[in-house]
Amino acid sequence: MQTRRRKYKITQRSKMYEERKTHQAKHIIKKHKHATLRNASNQVLNFQEKLNETMFSEPLHSESELEENVTHIKKKQKMEDRELPFSKDDVDKETQESLGAESTGVVDIARGLDEELDDELDDEEGFITLESHLISKEDSENSEPEELEHVIYPTQKSSSDVWELPSGRFGKDVIRTLPKNAHRYHPSRFSVIRLGEGVRRPESIKREDWSYFQRSLPLPRNIMTDKCEKILFLLAQAESPSDLEKSLLEERKPNELDSQFKFYLDILDFYVRTIFMSGTALRSRRAQESTLGTLLVHPILNLLTTGTGNKQEYHPGEIFSDSSARQRVLRRHPREDEDRPLGQKVDGLFTSGGTEVGIVELSGGPQTADLPRYIKDHVRGLWSMRDLLNDIIVGPDFSSGSFAQMRYVQIFFFHTHGLNVEIWTIDLPVKGVYRMGLLGSGILPITWEDKTQLLPLLPLLWDLRMSIVATAERLAKLKVSASMKMVKDRHRGCTSTNLKQYMFKDIQVTPTKAGTGKNARTLKPRRDFSSSDSNDD
């Protein structure tokens, strides 16, 4: 009898163990799909299969064993990601809620919100209070990405005034419909829709419309060259930084014509000579934001803009955005005897021919676990990107240009939280609608053992580089169209049309200041929450 019970217990334990392993594996894959390559997905998957075939040369005896080995590197990296103090889904939940409080109508609450948000985001020590909401069971079960055909929007035939959705409704109306209990700074109040992998569907948007919005997001389709594939193979197979350095020296040619391959070599060479060296300050638990920026982020972004032409530059350090300052002047209309407001302070700026086209925010050092700061910086990024885009629209060099060119101009946001990287874009595809999308995400490795994290990161950085170049080309065409329009209108004796008519109008109303002196920069809770954070000063 005891033997039977013992056997039964052993059998039950083994079943529970297998079920737990299966559940954990599915859970990890589901929560960390954002770490996979987003662009040229078929090519990347083929590359990963080739890589695993090379690294696992032992004969395989079954299909399950083959599948296990093919996903070995992915699972290892995702298990390491699991040790982070937060998950991607948690961040997206908190971010969505932080952007989103009482719904009173866009026109009524837009007056004064923009300046209050300016003051709150300028407060370096403040925080944005949150109200946690769980994803419903229906949402969580249907959160898997759908394999649907990509929608190109806008096209040359797309209307500049109306964006019609599959449901028959108009994009502007759907985006500005506030969800229940929407935060006073929810993107919908400013006609902004957030898209991308891992972004929750607002309950005010139908599933078919949300699927269409997601598929319309313009993601780069840059094909990886054979040389780039080869150098990534060498990175994966190298046993030490010295082995990788030898491979880089062998592959580097004096007159290399493949710009993508040269960019990969420059980034890997920087890692071998600096980051993968022992004793770097990045690995210290006391490493701060300045350490991360000086030793890792700023050098990489400098390499990203080197050799792009069109006068693209990267400016590191604590900088006040001129575009943000000009937009604040337009919103506040200060008197002649009043000081002009400073722009949003950012950790870095991308410029093209003197025009600001991107910002950088570093939310803490390499080991940070400060989630509220990440959320606040995400809001700052959204607000700053919209300011940069609006400044181009009303700028004297572009304001008379063609909207057919303006709707393809993108602004970029490079955001880090610890070693995690997110790259966001924003554009104005149709009148009165701002589309904010996640270009991709990855992890910045700081140890040789984490070198495989560079495999998805390098293509993502290249996509950012090419997107900045594409925006620079669009800005040049927009400037030419503005000049030609002004010449024609002057010859005909008529007034040039202005791109400002395509902006979100409600936020242009001059608001009343939220406070004066120190009170203007004091961040206070907008609602009373049960969380202890709401009681902090």
C-alpha cells in the first residue's frame, strides 16, 4: 500500500513539474516577444536558424529536440531578461495609465492642460500618480500579434483631411474618444494615438480598428546584407573579445562601400575596445545616469549619425530644446516684460540642418529600478516629440510647404530605462491626428556574456539611422515645396496656405498658468489613490 502511494505521489509531482515548466516557458515567450527583431522578420528568423545550426553541430534525434535547440539562445536571453525589476507588459500598463483621470471632453479640458503639463514635467523631483488597472481576461487571451497584411498609410491617394477606418468611423473621432476614467494627460486629449508591439488597445477603440491602426504603422524594411549576416555569425561564435577583435580586423577594408556593414563594424569595435574591457564603471552598482550616457549611449548615438550626410548631428548632454521653447511661447503668449520660458530639458538631441528631429531621455543608471521615473520620462518624450513636430509645421522655412511631404516627416525618441532601450516615432499622417509608434526595443549589453543581445540591437540602430536620413530628405523636399509655393503665390498676388491648419487646434488656446513661483513647478496628485505614493511630497 505504501509503495502504491509513493509511486502515485512521484507521478503527480512529475506531472506538476512538467506542467509548471511548460507554463513558465509559454509565459516567458509571451511577455518578452518585444525582444525579437521587428524588421525584416523572415530574414532574421532564417539567420537565427542558421546561427543555431552552426552552434549546435551534434545530431538531433527528434523534431522536439530540434525545436528546443533552435530556440535555445532566445530562451536564455529571455530568462536573463526575467531578472529585471519590471516586465515589458507592466511598463506598458503603467505608461498607458500615466498618460491617461476624469473624462470631461477634449475641448473643455484642453485649455490650460498644455502649460500645466509643461510645469509638471519640468519638475525634476516630482512624480506622476498612477492608478493601476489590470488587463481584462479577454484582452490578455487575444493579445497575440496577428499575422495580417501590412497596410500602407498614408499613400499618395490618401485624403489629407479624413482617415476612414474599417468600422466606417473616422480616425480623428476614434482617437479623440476618451476611455473611461482617462487621465487628464491621456494622449487622446491631445489627439495622439500610441501604437506598436506591447501597447494596450484602449477600450474606446474597436478591435478591427485597432488592428488596422497597428498594421498602418510605418516600420522600416531595411534588408540585412550578406556581409552584415557574416559579422553577426562571427560575433555569436567568438569565444572572447580578442577573438572578435581579430575577426573585425580581417573583415574591415580600407574603402568599404557597404555603409550598413561599416556601421556594424564601428559599433562592434567600440564594444570590444571599451565596453567589454574589464573594470568598466558601467558594471558598478553605483553607476549613475551620467555614467551610462558618457560611456555607452552617447558614443553609440554619435556613431549612428556619423557619415549620414545632410548635416545630421547628435548633441549629447543636458540640453534645453529650442523647438520646445518656441512652442511654449506660442502657448503662453508672455508679455514683453516677462521672461521667455525655457524648453524641455532632454539628455540629447538629433538635428538635421539645424532642425531638431529627435530627443534622448535616460531614465536612471544601468542598474536602476525606478519605474515612476521611466513613466514620467515617457510622458516627457511624447510631449517633446509633438512640440518638435509642431515647430516644424509653424517654422518659417516649412510652414508654406506641401502636406503631401509633411505627413511623412517623423520625429524620434530614444529612451533608456537601465539597459533597456525603446525607440519611438511620431508623425502627422492626416489632419489633426498624431501617430506615435514603437520602432523597436532592445537591451544594451555591458558584459561579454550578454554579447548576443547585440544581434537584435544592431539592426534596430540601423533602422533608426535610416529613418533619420529619410526624415532629413523629406525636410529638404518640404523646404523646397514651401519656397516654390511662396514664389507662385507672390506672383499671383495671393496669400500662401499654412500647414498650421493641419495641427490639433484645441491645444493652441492660451491657457491660464497653473501657478506662480515655486508652486508652478510643484507636482501634486490629480486624484486620491490608495497607493502610498500619493502621499509623497
